[in-house]
Amino acid sequence: MQKEKFLIKNNGQNTRLENTIRERFDSLSKSFRKVADHILSNQEKVPFVSARNLAQEIGVSESTVLRFIKSIGYKGYPDLQLDLQEWITRRVKPSHKLKEIANSRKDIDAYKLTLDNEIRRLVSLRKSLSSEQLNRLCTTITQARRKYIFGERTSFPMAYLFTFFLSQLLNDVYLLKMEDPHFIRTLAEANKQDVALAISFPRYSKLTVKISRLLKQNNCRVIAITDSLISPLGRIAHDVIELDTSSNTYFNSFTVVVSFLNCLTQVISIKKPKQATLALRKQERIVEYFDILLM
């Protein structure tokens, strides 16, 4: 199962870098212009790609890339990468996004703007998500011995929700949390028969990436639910479910993520009707015994 690409996130430009290149663009050689165009179009990718690989992607020599970097004022390629890393960090900070919104959109209709954004994301998901992709993903999950689900910070509620959904349909579903007394043992027992669903969106969790890397070392199949194939999580996962959580406000929008997890749960319940029904009936008896629900 190759890495899946569901949605492409369209991000803003690094104004400082863009202005620097624009000021020098007329004086750039043809090969330098080629490098400039590629860097501006892939600013989130450049911090995680070596100069040699970047040159191969562009179709120029590595020395051309390095000479271009110096021509626009950087000491070397690592300095450009550091600059872009800092730009990415600033751009995804809620405080920075809130300041931008407050300065540029004083008369916005926040209610309409937010709902329109959610609707666009759902429409995009519907157009890009195929039944074939969902079926392949469901097969991977249902055939696994154990299913590990995890996410930190704003991604944790989605990890918890999907664990709740999936554990009602399948056996051996685990929500990974460091505070769980069995956390270390659970990770140690993971192997190639298992699958892990890791959830992480900007600002990315180091812990989620570390857990994913450890599970991958144990030959566990890692499926990333994230916003980009080149995100820290996307780059180490076996498979990537790419969902656009960008929003017009200062926090990510997770409606599309919850909707995707709901779709995935529904497909699994349909693919495994007998197993799902039996599991639900067993849990219903427990719920009734403890008289947990009002209805």
C-alpha cells in the first residue's frame, strides 16, 4: 500500500524570501530562476530536503542550488533551511495567526466565514476521497493483530474519538498515552502484525513523531493522518492520509478530520458486519448492566 494523498494544502508565502527573490529576479540567470521558482513553490518542503535532493528535483546541479542561495544573501543552504523553519513555526502559532486576522479583517463576519470554510473542506474531502482508498485502508486496519491510535494536544480528542468508535467494532484497539501504566510494555510488544494510526497537525507533536518512529522500527505499519506528505509525521509513515485543516481563524479546523474518521468507521462496520454486530451486542449488555445511559 503506497502513501495515499487525499488533499493538497495551499499555504501562504514567506513574504521576506519572496521579496528578496523578486528584487533580484531580473538579474538572475535562467538556471537561477528555475531554482527560485521551485523554492518559492515548495517552501514547507525545503527545510526537510538536502541540497542534493533539491537539485535533483529541480533538474540542476547541486552547485547551482548552492550558488543561488548565496546570491540571495544566505551564507549557505543550512541558513536558508533555518530561515524557512522559523517562518513555518511563526506562521502556525495561534497568537501570530490571531494578530494577522485582527489586523487585516476587522469587519469580517466570523460566523459565515467559519462555516463556509468548513463546507469547502467537506466538499473537497468528498471529491478527493475514493471508495477504493477507504477499502484498502480498512483492509489494513481490520487484518492487523493490534490497532494503535494516538495523537497529542488538539489531535488527542480525535485519537480518543476514533479509539472509541473502533473499539466498539474490533478487538485489540489501543489508545496510546504516556500516562498509561502499560504504555511502555504496549510499545515493546508491537510488531509487523500491527498497525498504528498516528494523528498530528500543525503545530506538530514531537511525541507523536517519536512514537511513530519507534513503532516503525518494530516493523509496525504506521498510517499518518496529517496535513501534508512532507510533514514531520508524513515523512516517516508508511501511508499518509492527507487532510486539509487550514482555516480562516487562528486554530486549525478539524471538522474534515472527524468526518473522515466517521467515514472510516462506517466502512469498517460494513466490511465486518458480523464481527461488529457481535462486539456491539456484548458492550450493550455491559452498558445495560451498569445502567449507564438515560435512553
